[in-house]
Amino acid sequence: MKKTQLLHTAYAARAAIFAGTVLASSSVLPGPAAAQLNAALPSGESLETPSEIERGFPQLPADFDRREPAEPEALLRIVLEGYTGVVFQDNVYRAPSDRKSDLLWIGAPRARLIHDGPEVDAEIAVEAEIGRYFDETRNDYEDFALTAGLVRGDLASDFMRLRGSYGRSHQSIGADIDTPDREAAEVTEFWRGEFLFDAVYRAGAFLFAPEARARNFDYRDSRRLDGTRIDNQGKSRTEIDAVPRLGWGIQPDLFLLVDPGVNWRLYDEDFSGARGFDRDSYGLRPRVGARYGTDTSEFAAVSTIGLALQDYQDDRLKTITTLGFLGVFDWRFLPQQALRLEVERDIGETTLAGASGTISTRGRVSYSYAVTEKLDVRAAAEFDNREFVVNSRIRPDDRTDEIIRVGADVTYRLTKVGFVGLGLDYVDRDSNDPTVRNDGFEASARVGARF
């Protein structure tokens, strides 16, 4: 893997920097490996942040970077890429009844300036995504982002990465997990900034791999169809995570891990009126675990288990203490095929009145198959149980959501620079709150290129 690919690839596991394999997850500019993991995510919703866009560049072929012409003498490269396509959605506003179906056109260009140096690689990327519905035009959107990063070293030696991004994204109408407002006249726009630092330092059999990440979400108010204002300021927040990770190699392919994570959640302002809560919180994620295998192993795994605790500033919001765990298991049983299993349990954010947060327990399996040099097939299935932790004196009704996602994606390379693709996605959300129950099917077709 080129080091420049690491600049726009995020981790599916906090301990994955040990794994010798970057376990891709969602990011502002996801890397090619993210396609396999995000295939089943609907537009406007992700596991990490319900309002994050997950369509876009994960749709590029999984090994597109490997097929670039070799340029060993080039220290500075400009890559222009993008795709356009149409998506059929049978439930645009994710409504439990009175469904609206429509076609969505998407155009998504991206430009990358890449520096390949002997010691340090750097990249600056600019991307945009424009979505236009044929009939349900109030769900139209324009997103864009600027990302910059650098990598020193590689995963086989001492390694350091810095990445920052800033851009505007959106939350589709009806996509708010807490309180979907399907009578909105427009999407909810928000600005998102992110900074990431992670590194690996080795001393004999020991590893020190610190990681720090800060994310800021700045939501804008929106309007309902009757002209009244939707106050979204209570969602604006800053999230800070720090993990001074330690590892001890007891065998060449086996490391024991100590992962003493901490976090802070700082909300810009409290909700007004009857929903007024101070949602600032402090969290602990002390865990221990192990990593087995490398990026060339037929089987590789990383797993941690421990405590998940989140303590809230407002005494009316219950402190959440639960078991937390994370496991990612990769099996490359043939050179052209790979299977991944992910399991995770953690505490998530919510702005539901009377609820502190959510306890999410999820499992995901994904499969990728390079059928030929030109044809790639990917599929994913996921189950996510989200329990909302509530103060019964404020909110007497408990709430639990169960989400099932399945998806498949086929990409065919027409030429060295062009490709076409087809995708199918289905999401079903069940809940004991009937107002948030919904399901939806999407079918997409796209064409793209890289120069």
C-alpha cells in the first residue's frame, strides 16, 4: 500500500494501527478500502455519525490506486477523479407510511495534489458532492470538503500521521435518528472540522501508539414546510478522543494491547425550554486486548475488551457504565477474495430529550471478490442494536432501535481510467417508538474516471 493512501483512510478499529493492516472506516475523504465496509450504508447516515455522508468516493474501485501508471520519478502528482450517477430511492424521507419514491442524480468530483517524498508523503484533496432529486427537490444538497495530511514512515517501522479536514455536509430530511422531522422544507446543513494525529514508536518488543482526534460539528437551523424554524443548535458540539495506546510483542505475529482511552463531549449550548440539558460529558474507555497477524497474513485479527463509561454534566442525565468491546477479523482465504467480521459495543451520542446516550451493540460481515482484473464484487450485512439510556422520571418510555443493513456493489473497469458500477442497498429500522420505524431500498448506477 502506498503511504499516500493512508492519508485519506480511517480506522475501523482504534487499535488497528498495530494490525499491520489499515482497517478502513468512514472519513471525510474515505480511501478505496472503505468501499467494501460502507457498501450498505444509506445516504446521510453512518455508524459513527448519523449525519455523515457515506456515498461518494467509497464507490471507486477497491484497488484503483494499484492500477495507476508507475511514476517512480514523480515527486508531485495531480490526480483528478470523480463519478456521476443516479439512485432510485423508494423511501426518500424514511417515513413509516406515505412513502415518497424518487430518482436522485449525484455528481462528485475530486482533485488531489500528492507529494511522494523519500521520508514524508503529503496530500491535499478537495472534493464536492451535489445531489439533485427529480421530484422531491427539498431534499437536494451540496456538500464539499478540504482535507490535508502528511505521513512520515510506514506501518512496518516508526510511523506518524497528521490529517485535518473541514467542509460542509448535510443530514437528509427524516434521517435524524433521535427525532426525525419529515415536515422539513430543506435538508439540515452542518459544518464539520476534524483533526487526527496518530503514530507508532517501537522499542524492542514494545510499541507506543498514541492517537488523538478532535471533531467539531456546527449545525445550521432549517425550516419546516409551514415556515417555522427548526432549532438545530443543540446538536452542535466538539468531540475529543485520546488513546495513549501500548503494545507488547510476545511473538512475531502476536501483540498484547493496553488501550486506556479517554474522551470529552462539549456541546455549544443547551437545549431550550422543557428539553434543556447540559450534555457535556467525560468518558473512559480502558481496554485490553490482542492483535494477531500482519497485512500479508491469511488471517489477521485485533480485539479489545473493557469498560465503557460516560459521565454527564447534568445530574438529570444518567451516567452510562457498560461493557465495551471491539473485534475485527480479516480472512483472506484466496488471493482474490476476502472476508471481514466486525463486532463492537460502545456508547454513542444522542439529543433525545431525557436520554443520556445510546449503548450500541453491532455486528457486521463484509465480503469482497476480485472476479477478474476488471470486475470487483462487494457485499455487506450488518445488525445494530441501539438502547437509549433514559431518566425514567423525565422520559417514562424506554426506547430501543434495531437496524438491519444489507448491500451489494459491482464495479467494472472499462479502461485504465474509467469504470461503471451498480449498487443495491436495503435498510430496516425497527423500534418500540413507532414514529422512527422505517425501511428503505436503494438501487444505484454510476460511471466515473480518474486522470
